[in-house]
Amino acid sequence: MTDTTRRSGLVVLLLSGALLLAACGTGPGTAPVEDRRAPVARPVLDPNTAAVKQPPGFENAGKPGYYTVKPGETLIRIGLETGQNWKDIAAWNNLEQPNQISVGQVLRVLPPTAALTAAAAGTPDGNGVVTRPIGSGSVAATQVQPGQTSTAARPAAAPAAAATPEPANESGLSWIWPVPGPVIAGFDEVKNKGLDLGGTAGEPVLAAADGRVVYVGAGLRGYGNLIILKHNNVYLTAYAHNKTLLVKEDQAVRRGQKIAEMGNSDADRVKLHFEVRRQGKPVDPTKYLPPR
């Protein structure tokens, strides 16, 4: 037998053995192939321990003098709800873009020096805003606190010769009705946070008390052309649905000064929606306005 014949026979024999092994490996009862390679460790993510990005200021949530932003709120709305000038809130929180606030963000709504003593002075509400009881000494309490950036006017003394006696109330302010028209919708803390007063288009709207303008514009949904006055560190008034706005922000105004003209902006009829807010909370204006 030649070498060539011998090599050919060996190749045939090896191929036959390989085919036989393959056939045995695919039949029933075949032993499983064991993978002896070391297992690869795969990380398991625990949602309870995963890092969560917190909103700015979250560490102050619930503290006196701080406010947590709710869906749909703007800085103007927050200013109205807390009784502050929205520009002051922007300054206290170093907001370069006041309109860029996010839901859950926690904002300082009291000046830094006032926030330090807020817990001792009263009890915070659900948003950490402190309500402090005031009485006959409220005028002294309305002085601008050290370090406060607000330019709100201090309450002015009533004129020496008032036409009618000033009403006794806790505000320490002298009030008048902003328009002479009838009350067409009374105060309701939930449904109507002020008074709706009737009148005619273009009729003068007067400042109800001495103060300073903290907002002029139409940036608050449901209020139309709006003016907000800050009278001291406790009280704001709002004048909504105007046709024409006649004052500018940061302007000081006197009680009885014409600040707007009545209209029906964002309303179904000509009317003035008038609110009094005590530390941001709506209160019944008739408790402060003189009786008719």
C-alpha cells in the first residue's frame, strides 16, 4: 500500500468519527454541555437607592418663610399668595430669569432677617408661610425690616379732616371703596376671593389705601388687566379686569388716587374684581372698607 493510499484512508476514518460524534450529540438522552466559564456579574439597579435629582431648595421645604411651587404657578401668583412683591422674591432667591421656576422648587418668601425669627413669631402654614396675629399695634409692625429689599410704602396717617370716621380694623390703614358701584358678587374664600363691583367702562378705579404698586399687567390668568398694591408688610389689594392701567410698578400712590379705568378684560361683563389680602390670604374686603 502506497503512502498516498494510506493517508487517504486516515482522512476518511477521521471524518467518519467526527460525523458519528455529531450524530450522537443530537439524539435523545444527550448529556447537556456544561459551560465552565466564570459567570459575568451584572449590576442590579435598586429604584429605592437610585440617585434622584431634587428640585432647587428642597432642603428648605416646610420651613417658615419658604414656599413650594405648585403646578401652573408663576412668580406673580406666588407674590399674591404670600403677600410679597414678586421682584423681592426673585431677588431673595437670586433668580436671574424669574419666569423659569419649576414645580417642587422651594423659594424664600420672607426677607432673610425676617425668616430667622419667623418660627418664634408664629406658626407656619402648609407652605411654611408664617401668619402672625396683629392688633392695635399693627402700624409699628409694618415697618420695613432690616435687610428687606421691598420698597413697599409705610402706612400713612389719615387726613386730619376726614369726611367720615375711619373704620376700626386691625390693618392700621385708612380705606375707601375703589369704585362707587354696587356689589354684584360677594366674598367667598373658595369661589370668589374678593368683591365684584359693578360700573361702566372707563369709570375711574381708585386706590383703596396708601401704598406702592408692585404689579401692573395681564400675566395672571383670570384677572385680565391687573394692578396689585402693597400697603405694608401685611396687606395687599388687587384690582382686576381693568380697561386701562394708569400707574407703573414701584410707583407710590395715595388713597383715592385714580390708578385705572374699569373694563371687562378676561371677564364676561364690565366690573372691578377687588381683593384684600392679609399676608397673602384673601380676606373679606367689607371688614376693612367703610360702611355704605
